[in-house]
Amino acid sequence: MNRHSTTGMSSLDLLGDIPRGERVLLKLFLRNPILSKDELAEQGENLKEKKGLSEKEVISSLQALIERGWVSVNEESYVLMQQKSRGSKTRG
């Protein structure tokens, strides 16, 4: 059960004990799977105020997600890497 809730387990609880900063960033990416570097910088400011994450924590958490292969980065943006389920099919 989610240690922060009495209503049950969240989908992020399935990831185990990942660091708080990574969990916060994953929630952000689940809402916005593609973020420009400018958008993420803006969101980083909000995370400092709302979640109490330092700029260093945001940067190190983002780097950890990139190293895990969960987020990719290119010249313009960060992208949440998602796999399609085996059963999903496109209709044509």
C-alpha cells in the first residue's frame, strides 16, 4: 500500500523505492510525455516552490531518469520513453 495514502497503491508504487525527485519528475512526464527544455526549466521552478526540490535535485533526478532509459533527450526536448503493450494494435 502507498505509504502516503490510505486508499491503496498508485501505479508509481510499482516502481519500488526510487528517489523522491525521480518520482516527482516521472509524475510530471506522465502528464506531459514531451517537454521542451524551456518547459522543463519552467516546471523545475514550480517544483522548487511546490515540492521543495532544489535545482540540484531536479538536475540529478533528470539525469538518473535518462541513465535508466526512461527519458530521452535531444537538442530541443525531453521525452518519456514508453513501450506499447504487446496486445495493442492499430486499426486501419
